[in-house]
Amino acid sequence: MAGRIEDYALIGDMQTAALVCRDGTVDWLCLPRFDSHAVFAGLLGTEEHGFWRLGPAHAADAEPPRAVRRRYRGDSLILESEWDTSRGTVRVTDFMPPRDGAPQLIRIVEGVTGRVPMRSALRMRFSYGRVVPWVHKHEGRTVAVAGPDSVWFDTECETYGKALTTYSDFTVAPGERIAFTISWEPSHKQPPALPEPEQALEATEDFWHDWVAQCTYHGPYREAVVRSLITLKALTYAPTGGIVAAPTTSLPEEIGGVRNWDYRYTWLRDAAITLSSLLRTGYREEARAWREWLLRAVAGDPENLQIMYGIAGERELGEAELDWLPGYENSGPVRVGNGAANQLQLDVYGEVTEALHLAHMTGLARNDYASLLQLKLIRYLEDHWDEPDEGIWEVRGPRRHFVHSKVMAWVAVDRTIKLIESGDADGPLEKWRELRDDIHRDVCEKGYDKERNTFTQSYGSKELDASLLLIPQMGFLPPDDKRVIGTIEAIQRELSTSDGFILRYPTSGDDAGVDGLEGDEGAFLACSFWMADDLAMIGRVDEARKLFEKLLALRNDLGLLAEEWDPRLKRQVGNFPQAFSHVPLIDTALRLTASGAYGG
């Protein structure tokens, strides 16, 4: 059985990523890209669906021992796990070197004290655990082949096969270092070069050291901010600049429930807010690469803007269910692809325009097509802003006039007006000022409940929605506006969990709710960070700091966050690690630092 979501560590090479459990098991790895088929899919099934365990030997009928200590090596994505056993102490270092050739996952075993018996158990299964590969020796190397894929396994240790698994049993003494590597290559090509683990380790450490050195944030929350930035960098597909929402699919928002989605794609919304955090902490090259990705993905057709694309800009992301996988803790179905790609979500026009605006304001070199794209997006919104849509949360129920969508349409027009006013673009300024006023008036008249002094989820509804917390952050209304304060307080009353975290919106248990789905979900971590931001903006800074630090305490021991927190089970849920959780962590840290609202 897979570990708890927070038991996993992330390693990656900025083209794909692996999840490593506390017991030394790699339960998830897609090769060669984030969105490729998984070679290890035990996370969503059983050991039959692929895994790689490396740790102290144990009895066949016993649970694998868990590492008693683990950490990232400094500010890097190099994982170090240590076990204390009756025979001594051993360390395993796991990493994926930034790619220069074949993708590699390297594991180095190091003896610390005593003589520790160890075992590597490698079970490769292609196509998300469905296909058993042909495993054989080729010039002294072990290779697994199935269809277009081959994975090469290299180690100096003796290996043997048993029950469709490749094993290696060995003992490590103090100072000894023994390396294990898997490398992927298309099966019709020549074998990948023999790995050089120690050189790769040094190069990987140098890469992360140099990258983190660019960070301009040196405030009191630096450790949390830097770990979040490293995580966001790890979720960036280096060849194109596209940013995945998470490296996993179908980790459930409710254990045992059906709210299981594939997040291995580039949401314009998630990528735009990620860009914002990177720009605000000194990372302009990532911003430039994402802007180039955006321009290629949208191409000459901004009127048909999708809410998400593949990491290279692919448009077809058809959704399917993998019925041979039971799902994480039997949370089915397991889905690949994402049908929400074809939804209408008007808010993405605002998020993209805000990202382009911030890039412009922070001095990113001008791109004429980026300005042209921004103008084209507003011309589309002129005719469509007043239509119902599926909204930020991608509801699978009927379309509605979501207030957040209208607010972000206002943001898109407002930021484009600012671009024209700066002299860097030409457009019908007075006409769009009138459009901005029209949208603002419409939201305030139709999306505001005067009796309760709060904005609502959609026009005419009584429901609340945590996305309303973005109203002051986007500048739609000032923080001291009584309607803003009333909305914040209403969300605190009606969408807070018992431990003070924030739900996205009400769900309806066994009945299909506003999102068209059965079941419930946990507190949405991004929304809880938004609440901390808003509290700071309205002057309740001590309360904001306390909530922020409660949120920091939800991170796992390595500083990673999933999408949600289950207040009943007291555990992380949803895809992991989640960009949409780490971005607002950074933003709230920056706001609290600027306000001086931090302890110590």
C-alpha cells in the first residue's frame, strides 16, 4: 500500500519527477516527461503496478523500515534518507540530474556506521502498470523493453530476477558508496551512456546552488519561500518553459472519493500566478521562458484560448479512466488527460493579462506579440465577459455568472488600459475605460448581497466562494471597503473548518453540489493563504501571521504541500506537490514580511 501523501519526497530533473516514500520506495515516475505513461505507478495501485524500493533488508512478511531522518541537501532537490538499524546506520541519496541526454534517476547508498544488509527491489511496469516489459541483459547491463520504451538499470552489485522483479542484495560498510541508476531511452535507439553517479551528484548540487543564489527574498520566512521556489522550478518543463500544476494524477481530494484529476498539464491560471511569484523573487529567465511558451501555445488563435495546454503547448488532452488501477487508497477512478481543457473559464484572461502586466512592470524585455496578444484578449472579452462560464474551480455542473470570473475580466481590461497609458500599446482607450466601468458596476450590482454585506459565488446565489478573497488583492476594490471586509468575515464564518482553514465553496456530500460532483473535499490550501493575505491587508496582521504559520505547520517534513488539507483525517490530500499551494505561500510571506507581521 502506498504511503500517506505527506510521506513522499519530490525529486526531478525539470522534465519529469519521481515521488520517494519514507521507506525508500519510488512509487511514482513517468518517463520521459511529466505527462508520459508511468513506469512506477504503485502510488495509484499496488506493487504489481511498479515500484523501486531501496533500503535496509527486512523479513518478507514485515513492513519495510522507514527512514528515521530525511532532508534535502541544503537548498537543492537532492534527497538524503537515513535509517538506524540494529546493524548500523545507512544513508540513501536520491536525485535526478538536470538532463543532458537520457533522463536518469540515481540512488547512492552510503554506509555511515556498522555493516548494514541492504536490498534493492526494482519492478518496472510500463503504461501505468499495465504492461510487463521484457527484462534481459545487454552487454552486462539490465534493460527492460516494452513497445517504444526502454529503461536501463546500472549498478556494480550483482542482480537476480525473481517473481518478475530485479533484486540486488548487498551489505554496506562505513565509507562505502554503491550507486544504482535507471535511464530511459526510446527502445529503437542505442543504449544510453553509462551513468557517472558521483559526477552527476556534484553537477546537480552545483545547479541548485547557483539557481537558488538568484533569489532576492531574504526575509524571516526564507526557508519556506526557497523550498517553495525550488518546488516550482521542479514543476517547470525546461525545454518549453511550461509549468505543470502538479507531477501527479488522481491523488484524491477526498480519500475514497471520485474527485481525482490529472494535474500534469499547464493551466494558464496556475502558470500565470507561478510566474508572478518567480518574478517577485528575482527569477526573470523563467518568466521569459513562460511568456514564450504562452505565445507559442496561443499562437494566432487567442479567441479560442484554452484554460490549459500540454507542457509543449498541446491542445488535445482527452480524458480517460484507467480501470486496471484501483486508485490511491481505493479512490477511483484514476484519470489521465483532463476534460476541463475545453471549458470556458473567463478568469484566465485576467490571470494571463496580469502576468504579462507584471512582466512588463518588472522590466522584462518587451515582446511586441505579447502586447498584441493582450489587445486581442480584450477584444474577445468585449463580446463575451457577460456570459456564464465554468469558473475558476472548473465545475462540471451548469455554467453560471461567477463573480470571480467577472472580477478577473475587469482585471484583464484594467491592466490593458495601463499598458496603453504607458505608451507601449495602442488601443481604444476611452472605449475600454467604459468597458472596465461597466464590468465593475455589473459585479457590484449583481454579485453583492446587501443584506449579508458580502459578495457571492455567482449572480443571484446565496453561496460563498473563497475566490472572492482575491477582490482586494487584484485591486477591484480597496481593502478598507466595507463590502470587502464583509466578504472576508462572511467567508470566515461560513467556509472555515474547525481548525480555521478555508474551503473553496460548500459541497454537498452524497448529492451533486454546485460543481456537479458527489462527495466532499478538504480545506483548499491556496484559499487559506488568500485569507491570511486579506487579513493582513485589512490590518488584522497578528491574525494573518498566526494563520500563515498554522499553514506552514501543515507542510511535510521536507516543506512540501499537496492541494488540500483534510481537517477530519488531519492529513494532506490532492495532487502533490501542488504549485497552487506553494505560490500563495510565497506571496503571503512577501506580504507579511513587508508589513513586519512576523514573530521573533
